[in-house]
Amino acid sequence: MCRNIIFFLLLIALAGTTACSKAQSISAKKILIIYLSRTNNTKAVAQIIQKQVGGDLVALELVNPYPEDYRAIVAQVVRENESGFLPPLKTKIDNMSSYDLVFVGFSTWGMQLPPPMKSFLKQYDLSGKTVIPFNTNAGYGIGSTFQTVKEFCPNSTVLDGFTIKGGIERDGILFVMEGEKGKQAETEIQTWLKKLKLIK
């Protein structure tokens, strides 16, 4: 009887140790949250993610910024997508090898991954890392964006991404991640991160 009790207590102790080590392994991971944001909606999502999981928050910037005019940027992005042009990045990540988890955030541009994010994924070797995409869009969804992330990261573990409707720049609706919409985003992001087992 005594032996059975000791065995049972040992099992409980081992289970607790395993749970602790899992929690520690997640918190011990070095996290990068890199995002491309034109109207600050994706930036707001990135900031909510950082609030939940910690990590380094980095905005993706270009050597030659896109024009402010909406029609001009749309035309330029169409040309870049057709030609396969990858715009050079001003943003530099010197210690990429030190990161374990890399969140990549962007809006849907022409139903595709924005060229600057393609530049980032092409420039940096994310092999062996966990890559987690997140997206804002004007109501038409993610298009081919998440699939393109997987294609650019063939040697990474790409987890299920997060997407939420943001502004509609074409209609003059820009930043919307505030008030009730901001609270909604925070709740949905928490649910997503829990599903990925990145928070409790």
C-alpha cells in the first residue's frame, strides 16, 4: 500500500516537472515580431502580440518608401508583383540567428504578400525557426499571403496564422484598431495565441 502511494506521488511530481519545463521552454524562447504597416492597423496587432508574448518589436522599413497616394502605391505594387522585384530594406536584423520564434505581420496587398515582406523572407534564413504569420485586410481575406510565407520558409515550422479585418484605405477608412475594435482584436489574438499554446 505504502509502495503504491509513493509511486503515485512520484507520478504527480514527474507530471508537474514536465508541465513546468514546457512552460519554461516557451518563455525561454527569443521572439521577434516584425511587421509592415501602412495605416498602423498591422502595427496595432503587432503591439498586442508583444503585450501577450513579449519579444522584440521591429517595423519593416524600405530604403525607398512607397508613395503616399493610394492609387500610386497600388500601381507600383502591381508592377513589382508582375516583375518579381523585391524592394531593398532599410531595416536590418543583425542577430537573426538568436531568435527562435519569428512573427511576421502584414496586410493583404492585391490578394498577395506585400513585396517588402517577400524581401524580408528572402533576405533572412529562417531555417529551423518557428514562423508565425499575422494579417490585416480590407475584408477580402488573406489571399495567397500565408501560402507564400510557407513557400519562402520551406525549412521552418510555419504555424497557423491570424487575420482580422482592418481599414479600407481605398475608401478612406484608415486606422480602426481602437475602441471596441481594439478590444475585439485583443480578445481574438489571445484566443489564437492560446490555441498555438504560446500563452496560457
